[in-house]
Amino acid sequence: MTPLGLARRIVKLKAQVPVTAAFEQALTIRKDWSRDGVWYASQKEHWLGWLSEYDGPGYYGRETATRRSAEFAYNHIVCPPMVLWLGEAAGVPRKKVLEAKNAALSAPRSLPSMSAAIRKVIPFSEIEPLLRGPALDRSRAGKPSRR
């Protein structure tokens, strides 16, 4: 899957999901992360904005000579709520999402460490089939499937 293909699938996902919302609140209370001064209203919007510039230097001055996969993009995110949101919104089972949240909260208190802890529990290889699957076309997008 390409970053553009990932963005096309993210468009279909819910913007707000409960475990990620609670995780954001916990990180804010711990002062490890904050929404103050961010340009996005949701992690969905954060993903879409980030991926919209993925093939160019974007905000972070990325190297653009090599085309990267969606998995590469996922593995290089250092915003823990952004990483957790994708798994939860894509339909990873709640028990596993909670495990990933708890792993992040138990990890060293740095954004890269917490993001890595989430990815260890929810690798992209578990998210991609959910994004490609027919379940994505049903209620997660807020519209019933016509299949």
C-alpha cells in the first residue's frame, strides 16, 4: 500500500474513537503531549494532512528521492495518539488497542518510545488487512454498506 492509498482508506474512518481520546487525555494530564497549538482537529485530520505532503518534503523536510510505502510512513510516526488512532479506527480489536495504549503509557516518556511501544503491539501488518477489507465499507465510515 502506498501513502496515497493509505490516505484514501483513512478518509473512510471515524475521526473520533474512544480509546485514543482517553489516551490523548492521559498524555495531556502527564504533560507528555498536548493539543495546544496543533493545526488539526483530530488524528484523522493529522494523518490526512501528513500524508497529503508525503511524496514531497512536507513540514519536516523529508527526503523525497525514494518512494516509501504506507508501512514505512506508519513506522516513522512519532505522535503516539496518531499511531494508536489508526489501529483503533481501522478496527483492531479493542482489547489489543487497550494493550497498545497501556504499553505506551508504560514506555519511557518520549514520543518516539511511546509510538514504538504501540507499533510493537499493533504492527502495520495487522492494520493493513483491516484497511483493505470489506468491513471498512460498513459502519466505520458512518454509512451502511450496500453490499
